[in-house]
Amino acid sequence: MTRGPVDLKIVGDRLGIVRKCLEDLRRLPVAGLVEFESDFRNPATAESLLRRAIEAALDTARHLLARGHGFAALEYREVARQSTERGLIEDANVGKRFLAIAGFRNRLTHFYDEVTPGELFGILTTELPDLEQICEELRRAASRLAGS
């Protein structure tokens, strides 16, 4: 793939999707698992919003890899891996989380029947900041690449 200018509008739009999904996820009832599971719509909503947020973050990284590095990755786990290897994600721990999140997206898409409400509840209550850190690293990478 040929390198080209990073489109900051694409980056901003995609990261805006992540931000909006995270806001909506934080509106779900998470005081306890029983409350979360009491309405069948809560796990379904969480699953949909998580998948959308993760895909928007990965699509942002894919754009930065393609435009900034001339690298086209098709598979999301490879997008996450290359994001760390090529310096879009500078913090190694955040890079590991990005790889795990990409793997979770694959589970949401291909093994959705194995994802439990309890697992979704756990993610909502402990792991949303990981996605925020990934987005912040991608935002900084976009600024660096657009400035070069």
C-alpha cells in the first residue's frame, strides 16, 4: 500500500464513535450483575456498543497504518499487533491490551454464543479505561503522522 496523508477527519470521526459508545455504555446499569441481567436489553446493548467501539478503534489504527506506514492489515488482531510494532501505540502494556481487545472483538463477532452477560458486566465495570487509553495513543499517533 502506498503511504499518503493521514485524514484527521476520518481519525476524529472514528474516535468520536468510540467516545459516544463509551458514553452510552456508561449509562447502562452496572451497580450489580443481577441488576445488569434483569433486563435482557442490557447485555445485548453492551455487546453491540462494545463491538462498535472496538471496530472504530481498530479502523482508526488501520487508517493510520495504511496512510502513515504504507501497511495494509486485513485482520483486526494484526492491526492491533502492527499498531504496537510500528509505534502507533507506544506503551507496551496498552499494546497488549489492544491485542486482547481485538481478540475479544473476534469473539463478539464469531463466537457470540460464548460471550456471557457476566463477562460483559466485568468489561463494563473494569476495562473501559483500556479502550480510552488506546484511543488517546491513536490520537497522538495521528497528530505525529499528520505533522510529518
